[in-house]
Amino acid sequence: MRGIVSDILTWPWFSEPHGYNFNGHLVRDPSGNICIDPVEPTDDDMDALVSEGVAWIILTNRNHYRAANRVRAGTGARTVIHADDADHARSQGTELDDGLEVGGTVGPLEVVDASGKSPGEVALLWRERGILIVGDAIIGNPPGQCGLLPERVMDDPARLRSNVRRFLDLDFDILLVGDGESLLKNAKAQVKELVDTFPD
């Protein structure tokens, strides 16, 4: 586990089929640390999560349950997901506690609509820091650029593109991604380059 920006730690899990890392993130917050889309931790990573403490586990979408149960069991955290993605996550054995609502907050993070790949996908905006955290709405691949997952895995590609386009209304410079390489500067410009490739 390593620091990626101030007060946010990350750890990777390499996906052979995809050819890039999946990433878990831990946001340090005085009101309770927030773990986002936790990937399978090494023993050292798990020790660090337990040592840091986790109050909340946020799943940005139905497929990012990943190692949520292990982190929840080890830290006593509460796992939250948007209601529209909860049934699928539960069907995979994910233990859930509460729901997320677009427009709500968890600590310093605002919940933003990122639906399209799945009906309940969300992104998380740390407005004061200019940081946008995404699960599957945008991937960081190839490194240094933004991309989308293949349309065949999306429930509603047009809806996803519309929501990604609306990300440009947000004020951010850093994009932390669940899949691929995060963008630690000029991220909004890279998202605009991606949006410019969308069909009208």
C-alpha cells in the first residue's frame, strides 16, 4: 500500500485478462476512513488497512465487491452501494449495510451519478481537493489517457457517455480510477479528450 495523493492510499491487484491493475483506495478522514472498491489485499496491505482503520467501504458499482467482505470482516467497516446495484452485489455474496444516494455524502466525498455501465454506478467527488474517484465509468488505459470499457459490458452506453460528459461540469484535476492508471494532473483535460470522441 502506498500514498497516491495526500490523505489517499492505494494498492493494486493485477488483472491478467485485462492486462492492467485494478486498484483499491483508502481515503483518510477524521470522521472515519473510507475504503473504495477494495481489491484483494496482500497480507501487508490488510495489516495496513486494519492499522489505519476503516469506517466505510464504498462500492462504486455492482462488480466492484472484490475483497469487500474480507476488508469488512477485518475492520468492522460498513459496506455501502447504490440501491440499483445492490441486488447483483448481494447475489455474489457481498455483505451490504447501507445504501448510497446521488447527491449524498460520505465524509468529504460527494456521490455523483455515473450510471450506464450499470444502473447504480456512482463516482465520488472530493470537491475541496479537486479529486474525482471512479470505478468503471472511466478506465485509465492506456496509461496517461482515459478510456471506456467495451460497450458489450455496458447496460446503457449512451447513458454512460452522457454522465461522463457531465463530469466536465465538475471541478477536478486528479482522477483516481478503479481500473488502470490514475491521472494525477490535468485529468479534466484528458476526460474532455475522451468526451470529444463520443458520437453526438
